[in-house]
Amino acid sequence: MEKNTNERYIFKPNFLGEGSYGKVYKAYDTVLKKEVAIKKMRINKISNCIDECGINFVLLREIKIMKEIKHKNIMT
């Protein structure tokens, strides 16, 4: 695994899963010095859900849910 000092996360080739709005990959956090899972959101899926005011309620709902989760293995 190569380390670039400018990057916090080093993505590994491991694809962990996917949902409606993104894919989850395994990565290495160079600050925490441990493996983490990172969700990459699909912009085209997100942009299809933006209303006339420019607000994406699906994305806001997911952010709200993630902020409410309190678990040692989940960082928001």
C-alpha cells in the first residue's frame, strides 16, 4: 500500500457494497491508522432528486440519519 502524504484516505481495490445512491469501498485512514469504509455518492443519482429550489431531500435525509447514528465504528 503506497502512502501519499497529501491524502488522508488510501482506497483499496476492495468494493464492499452499494445502495441506491452510492458505492462503499474499503480504504485506509492515514490519520487514524486503520481501515475504514467510505461511501462515494453517485452525483447523477443525486442530481435527479434535486427540486426546483436546488435542495436534494434524499441526500439531506441520508445526512440527517448518519448524524444521528452514535457508534464507535461510524464516523460522520
